[in-house]
Amino acid sequence: MTAPTLACEKFQQLMRYLQAVGIDADEVARSAGLSVADIALSDPVSRLPALHYSRFYKKAVLALQALNSRVPWAAGVGTDAFEMLCRAVIGSATLREALEKAQRFSCVLEPVTGNKVTLEDRGEHIRLHFHWTAKDVTSLFAPQHWYRSTGAQAVTLTSGLLVWHGLVSWLVGHPIKADAACIAGPSVSDSYAEAVASVMGVRPSFDAVQTYLHIESSVLEYRVVQDYESLQAFLDETVLQLIQIEQRPASVGEAVKRLLGSDFSKGMPGFSDIAARLHLSESSLRRRLLEEETSFQVLKDELRCDIAKDYLSDSQAKLGDIAERLGFTEPSSFGRSFRQWTGMTPSAWREQFTTKSTATSG
């Protein structure tokens, strides 16, 4: 899959913004491995790796956080408080549990962050509200000479809602469909509204009384498919992860693998169980996997092969124990399957791994 890219104009806008709030853009860019001079001289429509922007943005947020902890943009993505909130919800079993934790945690952190989320249950639908309460820092982060200063309130609220849409979609492993998105602020421009609509799949309504996403309540029972390992990758490159959610649907195959788990000594979840936990019909799940050029069996084999290699890299682990953890009744069955997956026996793979590790460490 092609790595996502962004127009150089995004880099240039961030660079100009940092200068507008009195931050040394050159120093921030250098800390992210970029050159302000190169960015400034580049064609605004040229494409640059989104990964570079993600790192640039993260360094920029650290600089903004030094000015004031209540960073208004994108619900504080990249700040220490945002990371703490993500860590607080990641162990949740369902989206309902995750959002209830997020509500409690964000309310506690509100004096530090200036924002919070609240969940409103309206029967067949829910409203996920985003609140920005630190209006006293607006002049600090949106000085009058900045080109978007007049629309700062709407940008704060809209970007916060976008982040929460992306975050809940990431948690459950596929995009969440919103029926409505309301913003308690004036529209910035038609092009801005269209850009938001392209991400959330619904055109935002501005000048609303409150800022919220209107979503079917059934999503609350969706399983959280992310774990602490995937969270770390998300936090390392949060902006890139959110850009990827914007530019392409989340991988259903990845979600299936996470739901399958890693200990199969008591058997693996079946296809119908996985489909139910993803709130997809079996035919829809089969079609989505086909669109990703894979299948349930291929995913199971890939997962067991990867886990088997992890176990085999431990020279003390016995083949019989590994076979049992992977759900095989006999070591010989495990050996045949592993040879199918890799073209090697488990013992041969382990020997090759040990030889390579010894050569590398030597």
C-alpha cells in the first residue's frame, strides 16, 4: 500500500503558524529532521510524506504545550494529557466502556486541557459532545495577525470533533458512520466544510447550539480491537494514524487479527463470532476481507505463523508447549503447518534465527 502523502502547503501553514505565535519554526523543524528553508522553497502543491508532517506536528505541539497546557487544536493531540487519556481507555472491552472512561477522565483533566467529551444517550442514537472551555487562551494561540484568527473557535471545535471521530474509529478497527456533525461556531469556509465532510462522511452543520457527533447507539457495543501494543504505535505517530483513517478505511483484516488474540490453547474464535464482534454480517465481513485481498483462513495462518516465530525465538521454549499454545493437539501437526507457512521446519527456523542473532550480536 502506498504511504500517505500531504501537500507541502500543510507544512508551510504549520511553519507560518508557529512563527505567528512566536515559536522558532526552524528549531521545531530541525528537531523533526526537516528544513524550514526546503519547505519554504517547495511548490505548495508538491507532495511530501505524511509521516514527516506527523513528526513535525508532534514537535510543534510540544512547543505549544510549553506556552500553555490548554492547546486548543485537534483536542490536544500530541500533548501529554491526550496520551494519558488514550492510555486510560485502551483496556476497555467495548466502545461504550471506552467512551464512559473518556468522559470521566477528560472531565478530571479539563482544568489542564481546556476540553472534555461527554456522552449523551438518546435511545436509538447517542451524541458524543466535544466541549472547549478555555476561551481565555484564544488570543495566545490565535493571534489577530494569523490568517485563521477570526475562525479560531470553529477550527478548535471542528478539529476536536474530527479527532474524536478518528479515535473511536481507530478503537473499533473501522470507520464509524455519523448521521450528523454539529459545530457550535460559524462556518470557516465552504472548502473547509467540504474537507471535514470528506473525512466524516457527513457535512457539518455550523452555528449549532452544541458541538457533537450524532451516531447510532448500536456502535456502543462494538468491541475495542486495539491493545497496548497498537496504542504505542498510535501514540508514536498519532497524526499519521489519523491521516490514514481520513485517507483510507481502517483494515478489517487487522481488526480480525486483534480479535483472534494470541493464545489459542483453548481454540480460536470462529468466523461467525468475529463477524458478530465487529457488528458485521458474515457476508459483509467476507466481502470486506476479499476487498483487502485476504480471507479469514489466510489471516489465521498469518497470525499463528507470526506468533509461532515469536515463541521459537526463545530457545528455551519447547516445541510441544508452542504447539499447544497455538491450538495444535500434536507437535507433528504444528510442524506440518509451520512448514506450509514458511517452507521450513520449526527446528530449522529456530536454528537459522539463532545463527543470525549470534552473527548480529557478534
